[in-house]
Amino acid sequence: MNIIKAFFNRLSDSLLSNAQGRFDPSTEFTPVASLRLVSDKPVVLPSLDSSTVRRPSVHAVSQPDAVDDAIRRSQSWFFSRQHAEGYWVAELEADTTLTSEYLMLRRFLDRVDPEREVMAVRYLKSMQLPDGGWPIYYGGPSEISASVKAYFALKLSGVSADEPFMVRAKERILAMGGVLQANVFTKITLALFDQYDWEGVPHMPVEIMLLPKKFYFSIYAISYWSRAVLIPLLIVFAHRPVCRIPRNQGIDELYPIPREEVRYWKYPPFNKDQAWFTPHNFFVALDFMLKLYDRMPMRALREKALHKAASWMVDHIKGSGGLGAIYPAMANSIMALECLWYKTDDPLVVKALREIEELEVSDSVMMDGQS
């Protein structure tokens, strides 16, 4: 059963790593407004008081003295940014996946904001690596899931696949194995837009909610962070909503083979290990059984589980800072509310979206003459 616990803990893996783009210093760049999403935003920090900073001496100093001087200046820098209550706070940066998912979310909700969209597109373009992909941490290589999300978000925003930087992105994604090699969360997001088959992602029945707390595994056997992400997702899985988009905004070109020829059992996470019995093969078999159950679920049981999941989610959304105070849970909760027939102007939906909007950061990026 430890395997089961580990499985559900892995479901909550975050992509909230630091990531920055690389630029060719020989290119002429122009600062333009951009929009990105962060995991948390601090209050406005006080500016550095120049009177507290020790200036380097104009006289020659020994190496130990230089080290001591650097330490003192570093201490002054930190103290100048300490709040009166004694704590430090700063922006918690995230990679481009949050901005990509934010564009997708607003499209899913039919709440596209042209101004936000233009600035978010600028940000995604500025963070693209020279090889065409997008990383998930500073100085890192192109990563398949982040690249697929950025490419799809850009297409949803009206960017043509024929743009040179989009052609580079497509080639890099295909070189990494295409959309079939993306992680589970990316495939779930794509399924919401009919860009991936729901049968190609692991099944998670909402009936998990009914397992008792004292049972060896229950929804309370995982961390609160995981619970906040998973419970809204269980509601989404039970309804499997789809936002229809024009064909030219789809990503069929990111499949290494024609989509209709894909046999999902051959690709992650369903490709089996060669050994007969392994933890991975166990979960592949379990997923097959869960999918069979989902075709003919016990209606009374499902409705009871959905009610329990919805009650938990709504109760926890009412707090401040959004569900779990993390973007994946906050976004999942809005989609789950949509599945539960909450209207977009419902106070809960408005509150949840506003709390996501509070994570926006508008700043400037350097673009090579493109707006």
C-alpha cells in the first residue's frame, strides 16, 4: 500500500521551478510590456537605503578584507529589506507553465482578455530557448511538457504555427518525442481541449473520496497540498468537460504519428516494464480496471462521492488566498466549479479567478524588435 501512497503523492508534483530565457547578446532588443504568473507575490518591498550600504574602499585591500567587506554589504542589503515584524518576503517565481496554463484557463472559461493575452504572449516568446523549446529551471535545457504547453497556449492566443519561432518550437518538441512524451498533467490539460484522448491519461475515480480516514489509504493519507490539487481534479475527471477550439488552433502537428493511429498503451504512462510484475505494471493494470468501472459506475455511489468532493472544495475555497494558495489547485477549483454548473458570475468563481489574477506580474521583457 506504500506504493499507492507514493503514486498519489507523485500526482501532485509541481512544475513551479525557476526558469529564465537565454538571449543572443548580439541581437538588438526592445523592452516591451509582458505578463506572467507567479506562485506568490509579496507586498511592495522597501528600496535599498544607500546610507546602510558600505561602499568599497578606494584603497587597495587584502583578500580577507575584501571578503569581510562583501559579507558586511550583503548583510546590509538583507537588513534593508527586512520588514518591521522581522520577516523577509519576495516574489516566488515560476517557469512558463503557469503563464501557459493561465492562457488556457481563460480560454476554457471563455474569459479571454486581449490585453492580458498580448502581454502573456510576449513573455512566452521572450522565454523561448535558442533551440526552440522552453525550460523549467534557470539555465536548464528544453523540457517537453513546458514546451508543449507554451506552444499550445501561443496557438490558442492566435499565434500562427508558421511563425519562425513556432516552427523551431515544433521541431524541438518533435525531437523530444512529441506530445506523447509529455507528463500526465499536460495530457490532462490537453484533454480539456480535445487535443488528447481522455483514455490516454490515468483514471482517478471520485469515489476515492468515500474511503474512510482510518483505511490504509484515503484522501487524507496525502498532504494537504496534494489534496487541494487532487479533489477538484476528481470532479473534473468525473465530468470530463471539453472546450472546443478551431482545428487550426489544435496541435496535431506535435504528434510524431497521425493522432488516429496512436495506441495509448504503448506510450507513457501506460507502456509496461519488461518484467512481469513491477509497481508500474501494477498501476497500469489497476488503471485498466478503473476505466472498466467508469463505463458503468454505481450512480448512487458516484453522486455521493461528488457531493463530498464538492463540499470539501467549496468549504476550502472560502478562505483567503485561493484553494491551497497554489496555482494548480486554484485553477482546478475553477474548472471543477464549472463542471458543477456554477456560472462565471457566481461569487465563488469570481473570487477564485480574482485570486489567480492577483498572481499576475506585469513587467518588461526584451524582445528583438517584435511586439
